[in-house]
Amino acid sequence: MLTLLPACSDDEDNTVATPASPDKITVPQAALSPEGIQYDEANRRFFVSSRTQGRIGTVKDDSTYTQFADDARLVSTIGLNLDANRQRLLVAVSDNGANTSRSSAATRQKLAALAIYNTNNGTLSNFVDLGGLRPTQNHFANDIAVDSQGNAYITDSLSPIIYKVDTQGNASVFLENAQLAASSGFGLNGIVFHPDGYLLVARSNDGTLFKVPLSTPANFSRVTTTQSLVGADGLLLVDNQTLLLVAGSQSTVFRLASTDAWVTANRTGSFATGAVSPTTITRRTMDAYVLYPYQATSPRFAITKVKF
């Protein structure tokens, strides 16, 4: 990862210094337990979700936290995807019992939804039910990728499913296959769209990385790698050949590279986070920032620049 330097100019009067991005932002918000993060370049702020409170907030470099949106249906907000071109913030909504004020027997391990917010004013534009597509199964909507046409793809960690929601809000099962299921614990988790027309998807329990073609999802394959990726959570595609993967149970961000269109991948770097329960990662210009929720009862959380 590279850090951009402020541009130089011969005309000192016209030089505008670019503020340096901080190495770490510590946010004094008690028991928020954020799971997802996205950086909003246009407004110089991070969006964060909340597993324990449901609300969505923003964070500035000075550690200021501001509520962006809330709704009674937001039991736990998990993965986020900022679709800046369409002025949308997409939010994965689930219930694993972490939000005791909103969790119920009807929604616990059954709720899976996609909430879509207008990034300009925080209004809810759509709330799409996903779990209802398979009402007899357990669900946990986890992470989101958006393709070049605006279609959203959402992983389910308790069922071997990737959902698809088009720009009109129509939901469908994009891929369902028993080979995607976890033998125990959480299954599918982080997901990213590759501009060559496929998804890269991580399975948490064993660290398997899958490649899923958009045109023929049933022809998905495993990405071969010698690096253990157990605990795989959030993903960030830096460029077509470079992927950052947060392995929470290993307290590590791995940098993976592929020279054969993600048939195989090799580790080219790692960043140790420490025991902070890291979940996911976001791009900020040419930097990457990883989210440190700490524990669910922590009086703070942190957003930290990744350095390899």
C-alpha cells in the first residue's frame, strides 16, 4: 500500500496542502461493536455499523461520532457497501442476539435483509427481505459487494447462500450450494466484486476463498493458497491482482496476490492487529484502514491504518 504525498506547485499561493491521514482514530463510543466500515471520500468520513445497537454512524478524523441513520428494523447492522456513484449506502441486517433491545424470537437467526440509504440525507430508500427467500433456514446476512451495474450480492453466514438484489430492489438467490456451507460456526463472510466479472468470497470457519463467476455462478471454484486464512472476514480488492483479507481469529490482515486471475493466490505481506477483534477493512485514497471493535462491551473502538 502506498501513501499519496501532497502535490507540489511552483506557485506557493496556489498550493493546497492535503491533510495527512491519521494512523489511528480512537472513537469513544461505548458498546457499539461495529462490524462494517466504509470510507466516504467526498465527505471525508467513515461509515460504521453496529452489532449491538443497530444504528449506523459516521466518524471523522477527530474521533467525532455522529448518528447517520436508525430504524427499529435494524436489529444488528453488519457489512456495509458505499455505492458512491449511485449515492447509496447498502447495509446488511441480521440478528444473532447481540442487540438485546431489538432481538426477538421471530428474528433471531432468521432475519437477513438489505437496507439501502441515501448518502446525502440518510433517508431509507429500501428495506429488502432476504431470509424470506428460504424461510425454513437459519440466516445471518453478513457482507455486501456491488457490481458495475449496481447489483448487490450478500453473503449468508448460516446458510450456504449468496443473494442478489438488483437496482430496483428485487431479491433472488444468486447461488446456493451445500459445498459453500460451514462444517461448524460461521460460513460465508467477506465478499468483493472483481471487475473481470466474478466475485471473491471468503468462508470464515476454514478460510476457504471462492471465485464465483457472475455469468455462471454454479461454476464457482476454490482459490488455491498455502496460507491459512481461518477466521476470514472482511475483504478489500486493492487492484485486480491484490486482495487484503482480515482474519479476525488470527488477529492479522493478510495481503494476497494472484497472477492467474485468482486460480491461485500467495501471501505477500501481513499486518498484525493485536487482540482487538478486527472485522473488516476499507480503502481511503491509497491507504487501507482496518476496524478494531475490541469487545462488545468496550467503551471505544478504533480505525487503524494498515502498514505492511
